Amino acid sequence: MKRVIGLVSEGPRDVDLITSVIENLFPDDQFEYRYLQPDVTLMSDNYNGWKDVLRWCRKDYAAVCSSTECLKYGMDLIIVQIDGDVSRKRDSKQSHCNCVNCDCPEREHYREGERYPFEECTRRTTECPLPFPCTEHQEEKPNTYVVHLKEILNAYLGERRSIPVLLLIPCDSMDTWIVAAYEDLSAPYELLEDPWDTIVARGKEYHGIRIHGKKKSKAVFNELIKTVTANWSSVTEKCSQAGRFQEELITAFQR
């Protein structure tokens, strides 16, 4: 069976991992991808991460699902990926602006004007009056991050969806899946912070693979992905969000 999938992601390496996992899970199917965000067909690593994912959900999803665009893209499913670390990092605390218990004095001003703080608030992170984490999401648990980000994404996407959407929110990031495929740790994998910097790229090599500093080159990442797909069952056991992604993907394809 041929399936057409739209991909909205933080970056091109995340796209590489997502598509490899999909094709590993469904080897008898054929897949065609629509690179909605970022446009990896431009062969560029220039993108804006989580902020562009949120912008796409708010501004571009409705256009893609309009009658003419829907026929043009012909997608069976859209996968939207954003890393769970967005909900915990201080440099992305703007993502908390839409929380229920947000006490920001600018909140109503932005909402009434149909503007969104994550892209238009003029306050710098150090000047923001909000506590961090916000009172609605203080627990240091991966599930708390997932709930928070899904609430925001669903609000931006709206309830009426011409094309089904699957939300993928790995914790701490998709790099956690790489660590889970290679390592046998006693600590909870989804509580590891910045696993690429602290584990994978900590040295010049990672399990015999030459690592070129902190940059995620396509060649290096593709080598790492091979082990992720080969050890996928172990990844889903160690990372609840990987298991959830697999279950939701199977359910979506059964519809």
C-alpha cells in the first residue's frame, strides 16, 4: 500500500529519523513524503526549530487543508514533531504563555489581538515576569512536557481537521532514541537532558562512529539511525514516547 505523509519537524535530521522508523515498522508499504516544515528539498540546514513548528501549526495547516491544497498534496496523514525539551528549557519559556495559570500581564493583550507571545512578545527571556516552569507545569516529568506541548499544538491546529494529524513529542528529544538504542543505563532515559551534547557528542567517537563536534551531520546521523531501527523494540521499552508513536502510527494506518 502507498501512503503519503506530510512531515512537520524541528529539523532535517529529525525527519531522517522519523522516516527511517516508519519504513522499518511497515516494510511492505510504500511511502511518499511531503516536507512541509522544514523544506528539506532545499538541501539546507537553516531552520528555526520549535518556533517554526508552532508557526506552521497556527498559520499553515488550515491552508494545506483547504480544498485545492488538500487535492494538491493528497496526504493521508501529517506528523508534527516537536521535542519535549521545549517545555523545560529557559530559552523557550515563551512556550508557557498559553498555559491556563499564566499570569503574564501581556497575556490578554496578545490574545485579544490574535497575536501569540512566542513570536511577538517584546520582552526578553531575562525580563519575562513569569516563573519557570509555570505553575501549571512544574513537575519534572516527561508526561508533563508532552501534555503541555500537545495542548498548545492542538489549540493552534483547531478541532476541524481535513487531514489527520499525529503529534510526536519525544522526551527529552529524538536524540534520546539514539542513546536508548546504544546504551543500557539505570537512569530513566526520558529524563536525560540534552543527550546529544552530554552523551553522543561528548567525545570524538560514539560506539566507533566518528562524531564531528556538536553538529549533526547527515552522514553521521544516518549511521546512528541504523542502530535505532535495528534495536527499535528496545527503544520503545526504554522511551514511552517512542512506544506511543508506534501505537498511534499503527492506529492511524488502520483507519
